[in-house]
Amino acid sequence: MLYDDFYIKSLIQTVEDWPKKGISFRDITPIFSDPKGLRMVVDAYIHRYIDSNISHIACIDARGFLIASILAYELQKPLILVRKKGKLPGATISQKYALEYGEAELEIQEGAVKDGDEVLLFDDLIATGGTLTAAISLLQSQGANITEVAAIIDLPDLKGSQLISDLLIPVYSLCAFEGE
């Protein structure tokens, strides 16, 4: 095994009642201050995708950008930013979605992908799947095929990974936390 999921999980902090009461927020930022942990996370994904047929890596605002940008560099793949509404210049397309604690809207630039592109979609965490399914919809609306959805953390009790799997898109995560 290229990474130690117990070590990675030990770096992830749980912040209770953030961003609102009743939410247990899984914070990946300590991974970035631990060179060993960051190396494990990045290397796990590099080894998983180095021989894959992905043509692009798409990532979700904002924590998804951190690992995905390293992967795009290491795998020499174009990086597509899926951002919150109003953050991308030029012509964009958007998709509204529900969060576990509210509502939001995502955008990508028109022409970011095209028919036949094989896209790895990356985010830091899979919760209810709302953000990821909105991103999937945006990418597919421009003709891309989502090869896999990858995340550092899966919260399987919130059923987001199942929602994505039900769309016949494979899901991969480095670790999972039970409960919300």
C-alpha cells in the first residue's frame, strides 16, 4: 500500500458545529502542514491514475483545487476549475445544487471540455453528493465523460458516494468516516 489510511485519517480534524450547528466538518488542512501526509495523499492518486485514460482533471472550489493542481502537474493533464458562481471570467455555464447546510451554484467556463474528453473529477470530500452531481452535470453538458470521482474523504452515511455510483460513475476515496 502506497499510503497509510490510518495516518491520513489521523491528520484530518473534525470541527464540530461548523459551518453551522449540527455539522461535523472534516478539515483536511492539517494534511498540507504535514509533508509526509501530503506526499502519501498525492502519491496515492498519482499511482492510481498514471496509466489511466483520463484526459483532464476537474476540481471543485476550493479545497479540491489543492490536491488536483498537484495531480494535474504530475500527470501532465489540463486542470478544469469548477467554481462558485461569479468567480470565473468569461462565458460560463452554471448549475444550482443543494448542500447539506444550504444552497449554492457552480460554474465552469464554456468550452472547458468537449465531446470525448475523459475527466477525473476531484474534490476533498464526498458528503451528500450535491456539489459533485452539479459538477458532473456541468461537465457532461459539454460532452465530457466522467471517468471517476475521487476524494480524500467519503462520508458514506450521507449517501453521496451512492448517489454518484447510481449514475454509473465509479467513486474512489482514500478514507471514510462513519456518521455525519
